[in-house]
Amino acid sequence: MQPSTSCVYRNARIIDGTGRIRQGYLAVEGACIVDVGDGDPPKSLAGRNAVDLRGRTIVPGMIDCHVHLSMDAKPKLDPPVSPQDHMLAVLRAGRNALHTLHSGVTTVRDCGTPGQVDFALRRAAQDGLCITPRLLLSGQALCMTGGHGWQFLGTEVDGPDAARRAARQQLKAGADNIKLIATGGILTQGSEIGNAELSVQEMRAAVDEAHNAGKIAAAHAHGGQGIKNAILAGVDSIEHGYFIDAEGIDMMLERGTWLVATSTPVRNVVLHGTEAGIPEAAVAKARSAIDAHVASFKAARKAGVRLAMGTDAGVPFTRHGTNLDELFYLVELGMTPMEAIQTATRDSARMLKMEHLVGTLEAGKYADFLVLDADPLEDISLLRDPEHVRQVVLNGRTVLDRDASRFLMGAAFSNIGVGAPGTPA
Ligand SMILES: [Zn+2]
């Protein structure tokens, strides 16, 4: 594999994530970007490996703030029951992480796995057994007894003390994010998406623990009341938010709460439907939500709610490696291609409190970027075709090079899976 330690990518069109577009060069030293500029690289960079990218476009590595690496996008989720199920889930997560990385996503926040599957995956990546995007992990999601997700990825908590303890347990195991279930969900039988689940007090106890530890907290929330409960509890992001009302939008603006709108999964459930084996109740719930999702997203965006990118990859028919479909939907929902790219790079990095590490192509940040053979500003949908993603560079190393038909399966990256936001391990 091409070594990274000192490399200049030149003659490239560079969309750097800040809103700027330039024709120029990008210099990498080890894992980091050391210089980006217009035109030819300065003499001080002479002598480095040069990669000519004439006709190609560099964009920052994409950030998906909501995935489930241990889940396989099957029509019906299988609840893990035996120790073997968990062991298999780690292997599955490793493969899914590779697909995600090769599609151009260089950072993910996993929003819930059974057991400690995600933490085992991070150890595997640190040991060089597999290669993954940068990982921010949640461990198990906190849900109420019988609440959304309990069979698949939840730990059931009732009362603020139990929520606090469960949050501390996830943090102890290595969580970078605490995931809370504020309402029912599409995929859990018997849970209604409009119904509130964890209470404000329960979520607040868990959010406080996350923030005290310097971590973040996210709430799965569809219905209007559950969304408000989660905002009042102090979560950093509302996930899905399909039924936000005007009051909820005002509350998000007041507190700076982010929205991770996950357009892809609701569409995929409706698109594939019961014919593909998705349970009828899930399809009906998704159908009932899709118009509200579009209206909520547009209203939130118009009002100026902060938006980050997430796909829920792993849920039925939202396959790992198709993550960049979400940018297509963001454009369909009214963003320009440039805004969609910035949402999935700079803004998502801000939401994850990693903006000093990744999200834009600037000196001092990690060299995470993609080389495309076409212009995504002209047609965002080309990102949906992985063939256009010719190279993926993570931490300064080329992890995929389609022109050379080479890719990295595993490598002991000491600083991959950046432990906590804010600490380049
Ligand atoms: Zn999810």
C-alpha cells in the first residue's frame, strides 16, 4: 500500500468543507494534513511523493452520525440471544465497518449495539484485525422496560438512578456517546412512534453522566412530546425527529440541539415494504411518518436548526456502504449539494465535538478524504455509486484505491477509533 508519510496530492479540485473550492494541492505528513493551497505546491514541499489528481475532486471524509454496525439491514431484526450471537455480531460489524469505509465514510457514530459488540470491534481495529472508520461508540442504548429496541440493542432502565447507573456502565465500557430511547420506534413491535418512553428525569440523569465525562448524548425520538422531553433533558442530538412541531423547533434553537434526520431508513422501509419481508406494522409506521418527516425536516432547516448527517445503516434495507444515499435525500429535501456535503463533513464533526480533528481539509487536521472522478456539486447522486469514489484516505493512509484495485483489510492504526471526541489517542 502506498505509504502516507509525506505525500502531496496535486492538480486537484478541492472542496475543503469550509465552503471553499480551489484548484490546488493537499500535503500530508503521517496522519495529518500539513498544507492545503491554490495552484502548485510551494518549493518547501518538493521531494515528497507526488500524486497527480488532474480531473479529480477531493472532498473531506464523510461522517455518518447514526449507524448500527452490528446489524445487517435484513428485513426483520433477529434479537441476539446466545453468546455466539454476540461473537458473530463482532465479525459482522467488522465487515460492515469495511463497507462503510470503502463507500467514503471515514467517521461513524454507532448508535447502539447489543452487549459490548462495538467495543470489541474497536479493540479488533486497534489490534489490526480489521480496518474501520473512526469509531464513536454508544454500547447499549438506554430504554425503558419494554421500550423501543429492548430486544436488539437496549438495556432496560426504570427511574433516574437506574438510568444514571446504566449510563455509567456504558461509559466504563468505553462509550463516547450515550444513546437514549425517548419514544417508540418503527421496528419494535408494540411500540408506537408517537408515544413518549424514557422520562425527562431518566434521560437527564444519563445525559448529565455523559456530559460530566466529556461525552455526548443522543436521543432516538419521533413523537413531538418525546422530542421535547429529550431536549429538556439536555441531549446533544435528536435522532430521526420525524414529528417535530413548532414548539420543539424553538426549543432546539434555544438550546442548540442538533437534528440527525435519517431520511434514508424510512424511505427504504416504505420502498421495500412487506413484499420484501418487512413486518407489516413496521411498514405501516414508516408510511405514516414519511410525510411528517419531510415537513419536519424542512421546517427545522428553515428555522435554522443545526443539522448533522446520519443514516441508521443496519436497519432493514439500509445497507452499510450505501451511507451516502443520505446526501442525495438532503438535496431532495432542499439543500444545495455544497450544503449537503458540509452537513456530512464540517457540521457532523461539530456535532460530534471533533471539529478540531476532522470534517474539513485544513492544516493540522487528520488526513481523512476521498478522491472522486466526477463533480458532486454538479450531481450529488454520483456519490451513491461507489465507483466514483476512486480513493479513500484515512489517517493519511490510502485504505482504498480502485484504480490500483487495492485495499487495506487491516492495519494496526494506533490512533484509529479515536477514543473520545477531543482526544486524538
Ligand atoms: Zn438507530
